[in-house]
Amino acid sequence: MSNRQKPTDPGPYYEAHVFCCTNRRPAGHPRGSCADKGSEDLRDYMKNRAKELGLKKVRINSAGCLDRCELGPSVVIYPEGVWYSAPTREDIDEILQKHLVEGGRVERLMLQPTDRLPKDRVKV
């Protein structure tokens, strides 16, 4: 039980909740947007693959801006609060298998709180 949970709280409805940023900013925005990087199709793919894998207690949802579009497409998985950049279907497959099926992590795709867009990619 986390320090925010109370003994009288109901149990979780899902074992994991995955939020996929589908934010869309105007064309040319300096931070870009996850939608411009294909996040809507990737979210749909993730939902279908989760069903195929039998992940019935996992919910895949769209999210508005998760405030990390420049590093995206961004995905965050709760209750762990692990953030990923998942630009391809192969990355989605790996996250589903390693994180949600096996309980591990895909370290090469994980976003750290200090990650920022490299200065050479910032559009001003």
C-alpha cells in the first residue's frame, strides 16, 4: 500500500493503466507534438496488441498533453509511474511484453525526469 492509499480504499480496477499522449500542437510548434509523431496510430496498435496478449486488467488510454512531446511519442504506465518514449510498433511490442507481461522494464526507452530535448533539435 502506498503512502497515499488508505486501508479503506477499494482495490484497483486495473492492474496497470497506460496513458498515451495524443496531444496535437499547431504545425511548426517548437516542442512538436506526439500526434505529429504518430501517437494516435501507436495507441490504437497498443490497444489491439494488449487484447491479443490477453492483458484484460490493463487499460490503454489516450491522454492530452503529458508535457513531454519533444521526447515522444510519450507513454506513462501506472501504478509504477514509468515513462517511455515509444516511436515505433516494435517499441510498443517490447513495452507490452517486458513491462506489462513480464513485469520488467525497457530501459533503452525509459524517460528520466531530467531528460530534455538535445539542444541541436530545439526549434526556436
